Amino acid sequence: MSQAPPPERPGMFKQAAEAVKDLFRHERVTILDEHGNYVEKVLKPEPLINPITLLRMLTWKNWLFFIVGLAAWTVDGYDFHSVSLSITNLSKYYGVSKTDISTSITLTLLFRSLGAAIFGVAGDYYGRKWPMVINMFVIGALQLGTAYAPTYHAFLGVRSL
């Protein structure tokens, strides 16, 4: 009794071409046909929609959300970079080294992940609106606290929050 030869595998170049095609627009799926055999199919995606058409579909509320998010991102960037650009002046003001002032930048970056986790969970429970509002008030208060911190340790504490 002879066995059937194993099915031939596609050549290296054909397999590479399929892999490259899979990376971009096509989706390779394996389905079970009516005879119980597994069949690989390549699904072509829907054609892309013109971005101008998508922008026209946005409502005024969607645009407002975008502007609020952009403003929050801008305020956060301003807060972070204002200290980065003022290290020399801050070290003179507080009478500490530039390395000590750069510790505040390190702590700011370190505690961002903690704040993101806390406000992310709050956003999941309460929706994104109120955690964002609270976050913006907290950022405003901490920016004022940064500007008026009388000592280096107060500055470091405010920057850590």
C-alpha cells in the first residue's frame, strides 16, 4: 500500500510574497468548509474612505472633544517643558545643582504612569468627562504650586504630584 506524497509547500519566494501581502491590506483567515476541510482564504478589505468625507461626518460635539483633548495635551506639554527649559534659573533660585532640579523632571515622568493608571480606571468607571475635568483642575493647581513653591523640597513635592 503506497502512501500519497505529502502536499507540496509553496516556494520560498511565493511564501514571502504572501507574507508581505498579509502585512498590509489583506487578511488571511482559515475557515472550515462544508466538507470538513480547513481552507485558507485571503479577504480583501473594504476600500478606504476619503479623509475629507470622514471629517465632514464629525459633529460639533466631536470637534469640541478634539479641541478639549488638544488643549489638555498642550497644557501638559507646556507644564513639562517649562521646567526643562528653566533648569539653570531654577537651580540658581533654589540654590541647588542642575542635577537636583532635573530630579523633578525624572519624578514627573515616573509618576505620570501612576496618574495615567488612576485616571484611566476612573475614566472606565465614570466616563471620560469628569476625570478629565478633575485632571485639568489638578494640573492648573499644580502649575500654580510649581510657580509659587518657596523651597526646593516643596518644588520637588509639587512636581512629583
